[in-house]
Amino acid sequence: MDMSKYVKMFVSESQEHLQKMDGLLLALEQNSGDRGALDTLFREAHSLKGMSASMGYDQLAKVSHRMEDYLDRFRGGKGVLERRGVDLLFEGVDLLRRAVEEIAGGQAPTLVAESYVAKMASLMVAEPAAEAPAPSDQVEVAAARQRAEAQGLTLFTVELQIASDAPLPSARAYITLRRTRDLGELIRSAPSVDQVQAGEFSGSLSMLLATARSPAEVQAFLASLPDVASVIVRPLEDGPGADRPGPAPVGRQEAPRREGGSADLRPAPSPVVSPQPAVPAPSVAPPPAAPTGGPAGPQSRAATMIRVDTRLLDDLMDQVGELVTAKGTLLEESQAMPSQALRETVGRVETLVKGLQQHAMKLRMMPLEMIADRFPRAVRDLARKRGKELSFEILGKEIELDRAILEELPDPLLHIFRNAIDHGIEAPEERVRSGKPPTGTIRLEASKERESVIIRVSDDGRGMDPAVLRRVALERGVITREQHDCLPDDAVLSLITHPGFSTAKEVTDVSGRGVGMDVVKNVIESLRGSLLIESLRGQGSTFTLKLPLTLAVVA
């Protein structure tokens, strides 16, 4: 039996699951109380386990099974996923991703699960499983349910996050609990009102609320309160203490409150971290549920998408090109013939071919999100390695480019991110001394301008010092003494794209080897694009990539 088509399907599905797991873990690293993300992450691990086992990849199944076991400890509102748990889950995702890449390359996976399984077992011993709700809690919930039904009210669980930069977060949480009572009866909260009043508050609130309001009204009211970063509202599951996941959340709303910024990315749950629903797996495993808080649009779009080998699309484009050429010849020949009917028929053919060509061109176009969703994890790892605190934002993921251009962009963009993290963003202590918040910001923003796409990568770091660039360029023979004295600042900035140019004082695994920006410039120019560099000392730098929408020649 030919298994090659099933292997391709396994690789494609696994890559999507792993990409979603990265996004969910990034979100949980910011908000460990996001029960919807935890439940979705559990289902992703479960799907990977089933897919791996059905294909005979036992070592992959063991790793994903252990991840699933660990995540199961937090379902149903039990316990909180801590940072070391997130780190070990990230490690599992990386192991699985490397194994899937080997499979995609036609190799047998070299993954050996025992070491990872042992690490996870040690963690599970060090973190005893949280106990199930006490009987008194179950009695309280049952009584609240009866009371609500008698009054025509509905019970909702609410997960609410106070912004990490809120002044006096405990006071803000206490006020939020007080305001929640405007909606109905606050049955209980964790932490309790008394605990919050005593300062025992770590950033998130879990509440049980009886109200006559709709889920959307509850969500909108709470999200409008000052310093509320996110809200998740769910109907209470049937039966007190039922040992199963609750229904999908009714809604999640990110409160638009931060002044001039986004949520912190240690790493950030920016739009880059909201995982997109994948195309459902045909039969290998049950389709993953939509993640918490994802917009409705991508879900409906994913339901109508199919996977097509890119080589088939390339062949189609070649055939359309041949058809356009043949159409031109036919049009020219028909003009010399006396038949009016023939000329009319050729005219209709020309219209149809133009329409076909336009549709074929659209097949070449892909949204930036096809590559952008991999960046938050990479930026998070780089920032942690260099001891930087970072917020990462992505805007304009829906902007479309030619697939041939899009496939060339990840490496240049990662070079720019590395430079920003290593050279631009200061250490938290240095930022505070400079009057900046300890958390730096890197923003990737895409927009469309006529027949071009503009991609800007900006940071709020220390910026580039033209004097330092001049000195280094002179020392390395990039410019002469005369150029050193008369070169304007904007021209000096372009010196960083010279091969071998680097201002790093030490070579690291992140940067300092003098390769990077020259590669970025060469790739962008090979795509018929341009690179503009701007920087203000003490305020940050911006790299602007101007690219054509497509590389195709339209006849």
C-alpha cells in the first residue's frame, strides 16, 4: 500500500497542530488562567497523539501522550499552569516539530521519547495534581443553580484578567468584583473578595455569576471596566462538579485599554498569538476545536479551504500563460479574416481568458499570516535568550502577496528581529534608567499601497548612533576618511547593509558575525523591492520593506 499520500497529510496536519500549540502556549504564558486555551491545547496534544499512533510513529505518540497527561491535570478548573510547565511543553513542541521535519524530508524520525518522558514525570511529581472541588463547593454550586433557576437567572463562569501594568492591581480587582455585582449575584470568586482586599491577588479572577443578562452583555460590561485586559464568559456546565470539560466559551473580549501599545509579550498574546483554526483532518484524528477567543471569520473561511500541492498551482499558472499567448495569436489572426462571427467569438474567448488569468493570479496570492504566525515564538525565544522583556505586535496579517515573494520573507524578517533584540531593545534596567517601560516593543506592520506592499518592522529601543556607525565603517575600511567627514546621517544608516559590517562587541549565537543585513538587502532587491532604514537615537529604528504585489508578468 502506498503510504506517501498519508505521510504528506500527516506532515501537513501535524505542522498545523504544532503551530497552534505554539500560539496557545504563548497565550498561556501571559494568562495562565485562560481555561479555554488550556482545553484547546489539551485537544491539540490529543489529536497529535492519535495521528502519530495511527501512522506508527510511536516515539512521537509517547511525547504527545505525556504532554496530554500533564495538561489533563489542569482541566476542569484544577490548578494553574506554571512557567516551568510552559517551558517543558514548548520543549515537547520543538521535539515533535523536528521529528515532523525529518518525516517531511523522507527520513525516519530520530526522536527518542524517554528523556522527555522522564523530565515530564519529574515535573508532575514536583507539581502534585490539584484536588477536585470540595463537596462543600459542589453543594454551594448546586444550591446556587436551584436558586438561579427559581429566579429565572443563568449561571456563568467568568475568567477575567487585570492588566499587568495596572496601578494597584489588587485595588482594581476589588473594584471589579464590586462592579460585577451590578450584573446580578456574585456566587463566589477565586480569590475571594476578602483575599483580594487583603492583597492576595496574582492577576486573574475566576467568578461564578448568576444574572439575567446575556453572555454578550456580561462580557461587554466587564471588558469596559478600567484595567481589564481580557474576559472569558462561559455557561456553567451541567451538573455540579461534573468531571469533563465545559462547553466552548461563549465569548472572549480583549479590552482595548493599553496606551499606545499591546499586551506584554513575556511573550505577548497579540493577534500573532491567536491561533487560527486548521483545516479539519480527514480521518486520522478528530478535528481540533476552534481556539478560545478566535474570530468567527477564519473559522468559516477554513471550512471552505482545501489543500493543493503548490506544484499543481505552478503547472496551472504555466498553462494559463500558454493560453494567454495562444489567445494573442488567435486574436491577431482573426483580425485578418472577413468573418464578423469569428471575430465576435474570438472576442468572447479573449474575455474568458482574461477572467481565467485574473483568477489564476489570485491563486498566487497568500496572506502574510501564512508566515507571520511563526514569528511570535521565535521572537519570544530570542528575547528570553538575551534577557530582554518584549511585547511583539503584528498588524495587517490579512495583506496578501505573491506566494513566491512570501516564501522568501521569513529569513530576512528574522534577521531584522534578531538585530532589534540584540542591538536595539535595551535590558529592562537600562530602559527604566532611560525613562522607558521595562518591556520593549517590536512591531511588524503590513499595508497595501497601490501595486505594492509595505512591511515595516519597528522597535522602541536605543536606535542607531551615526557617529558609532561612521567610526566602525572607517575602522573596517568600508568608507574613507573623507566620506567619514561628509557622509549624511541617512546615508550612514545604509552602511549596516554592507557585507561583514557589525557593531557587536561580542559574537553570540544571535548576532555579531557581520552577516544579516546584507542578506536582507540582497533578498529584498532580488524580489524587485527596496529597503529603507530609519533610526532616532534613544527612540528606536524602523526598517521599511517595499515589495511588489506579485512577480508574475501580466500579459
